[in-house]
Amino acid sequence: MARASNIAPNRHAAHPFDLKYGTDTAGYLSPGQLRSDQTHDAMNNGYSAVAPSVFREALCRWRETLPPSAGRVEAYTFVDVGAGKGRALLLAAELPFRKIIGVELNQDLAHIARRNVALWNGVARPRAKIRVMHEDAVKFRWPRPPLLVYLNNPFECELIEQMAAKIAAAAASGPGLVDLLYVNPACADTLTHQGSFKLLWNVQIEMDEADQLADPYGASSDRVSAFRFCRPLHKAAS
């Protein structure tokens, strides 16, 4: 607990988002607190939720990069890998995505996320249906593109690499319209070295005042990167 206090000194702070909607999305849980009996448990990076102001700004920036041929949010399925308690799912439902899916390995967090979705459906006006799946992201069967895959530094780079390979395979079998939105991108190099994703932008996004006061780490901004699937160039036969 002492280590958690050092990492997230403000981990018990209530967030205005939860106070407004009655949800439970705030706080910090260490990797050790999320261990169970799952194969990839040991590779999780703990739990904390994205600041709403950062998420909304990141989505706005992403929408500005959409190609004219697929510029409608309605065409995209939003998938949160390592969905935790589901705050990003609720925020994503402010936009009319085709579907919104949360993939969460920890059973307790998946249960909380589902409860938050039920509350959100009753108090807000979600513009897309939200589904929470208790599942290992490496085993997840990806829906057809277009996809916006969301990550908030959920686990170690080895799993990011495995997941990226599966996403690339799903993208290559279809129109190839797959983007990644990566908050606190600790494994960004893993994605670019994998060869199927190019970096669109990488920015530091400032939180608004309310988010700064409630941030479990006491931070005032977050680094966010966006990536886009690019088909590998095949060498011509000699």
C-alpha cells in the first residue's frame, strides 16, 4: 500500500464524473491488486481511468484525421482493450459509434464496468450500445473494421505486440480501416516496430481543472498517440 501511495497519492479522490452520474470509475488499483488466476494476469499495469477532458480532446483530434472515404464515426466500432471500470466506454458513447465494446481480463472490474454501463444507460443519453466482455485481449475475436482500438497503457509490451499482430491480421482481411488511440503509450515503439501501424500524431493533452484535482497521480496532462494500420509493401518478384 505504501508503494501505491507513492505512485498514486491522490488515489482516493472522488471524480466529478462519478459524482454527477453515480458511477464508480475513479481511483487507482495496483497490478498486484488485480491478480487472479488468468494466464496474463502478471502482465497487467494496474487500473486508473482516463481524464474525460483528455479523452474527449483525443477523440476530437482522431476524428480530424479520418479519411474522406471513412469519415463517419458511425462506421467505426470502438474497442477498449483493458476496459477496467468502463469510463472510456461511457465517454465513447457520447458519439454515435457503430458499436462500443470493452474487453477486460479481471472479472471484478468487468462486473463494475457492466454496473456502470447500466447506470449510464439510465442517467445519460448514450448514442451507441455498450457491451463489456470478460475476456483475455489476446484471445479476443476482433469485429470487422472499421475499428478504433483504445488503450490506456493496459499491459506490458509483450502482450501489446501479440494483440497488434491479431489486429493487423483482422485489418488485412478487410478494408484495413483500423486506428489505435493510445493513452500513456509506454509501448509505442512496439507498435511501430511491428510494422503494421504508422504514427499519426503524438501529443501531450492538458487536463481541465476538475480532472487535475481528481487525477489519482496528481498529473495535469497525459501523453496520447494515434496510430493507423498500413498494409505492408510487398517486394516485387525478381
